[in-house]
Amino acid sequence: MGSGRLYAAVAAGGFRRYATYRAATVAGVFTNTVFGVILVYTYLALWDEKPHLGGTTKRRP
């Protein structure tokens, strides 16, 4: 039963921390999402340009 209390205390502390800095949390999520989309589209553009690199091939329709 002791480990359950520990997990609950850690979860409550994390929730309190993120709830305190709501604006910073939302800004961080937004920023990471934007940069993630940029990274994905960069990789897709590279894959379309050179599909044979890295020993893999892309099937063309």
C-alpha cells in the first residue's frame, strides 16, 4: 500500500506543477506541435526527393 501512496503523491505533485504554470504548459505544447509538424514535413520532403537512401525504397504507384 505504501507504493500506491507514493505514486499518488508524485502524480498530485506533477499535476499541481503543471496546473500552476498553465500558460507555459500550453505554450510548450503548441511549440512542440509546430516544430514536430515542421520536422515531419521535412522528412517527408526528403523521402520524396531521395527514396532510395538508407537502403530502403518507396513504392511508386
